[in-house]
Amino acid sequence: MPPKSETQAPHSSSVVGDSSSFSSIDPIFHIIRIIPFSILRPPRLRLRLPSFTLPSPMTVFALVLLTYFMVVSGIVYDVIVEPPGIGSTQDPYTGSVRPVVFLTGRVNGQYIIEGLSSGSMFVLGGIGIVLLDLALDGNRPKSVKVSYASAGISSVVFAYVMSMLFIRIKIPAYLR
């Protein structure tokens, strides 16, 4: 038997003008494909493109602040790990059970209330910095600038002191 050659001429059994969408030989397919569209006409629709307006700057600020609060509060950790909202410990002398807000000794763990309170302090400090920035505006009256500056300084100081207190409770041997 002689060996077959690798290059053979293609068979011309298909129709030259045949495309892949009409490759079916089923006549019912062609009838269903052609008849409804010869009778029915699509309606003329006058559709308008929707117009979106940009949100106000305060809306954007509120969304950014809420996102910041959720990130620094550990919402993702709370959803994945599902820790309890608040813990409890037993007093060794009396035997009574008392609630505990901070998970002491574990830096990589938290109760839900612990994360929310720490996140609130971070957001309070951020709002204080925004108030200090508003106090520097030259177009405001002096009394308003003094009010913004005093509120900003007090909120930044309060947030810092409370955050340091939270760290001392969380890690007892830290900063001593």
C-alpha cells in the first residue's frame, strides 16, 4: 500500500455562500427564523439615556467617612470570624461573672464592641482634624473659627487619650 500524502485537497461538499448561522439543514428552523420577522415589525421607541447627577460633596464625605469607620472598626474581621459582641470573665474571689469589652492579651482578636469603640475614636479624631482645617478658612468670622478650632482640638485630644487607654487595656505591658 502506498503511503498517504499529508497535503490533501479539501472536499467541496459545502455550499460556497453558506455561513455558520444558516448551517442547519432543518427546514423548520429556517421557517421559524424567517416568518415571524416578515410579519412583525419592532416598535419605534424614543428612549432617552438616563442622566446621572453627581452627588453633593457632603454625601461623598459621609460615604467616605462611613467606609473609613467600617474599615478601621474591623467589620470584615467581624463578618469572617464572627466573634461575640462582648466577652465575660469570672472574678476569682467572688465567683461572679462580669462583662469584658476588650479581649486582653490578643492583638489579632477583638470583640465586636471593642472594634466599634476603637473605630469611633479614630473617626472622632478624623473629624477633629477636619474641624481644624475649617478653622483655618479666612472667610469665616473669628468666633466661628475659634469654635471650630476648640472643637477640633478637644476632639483630637480626646480621641488620642481614649485610643491610648484602649491600647493599655488591650496590651497591659505596653507603654509603661
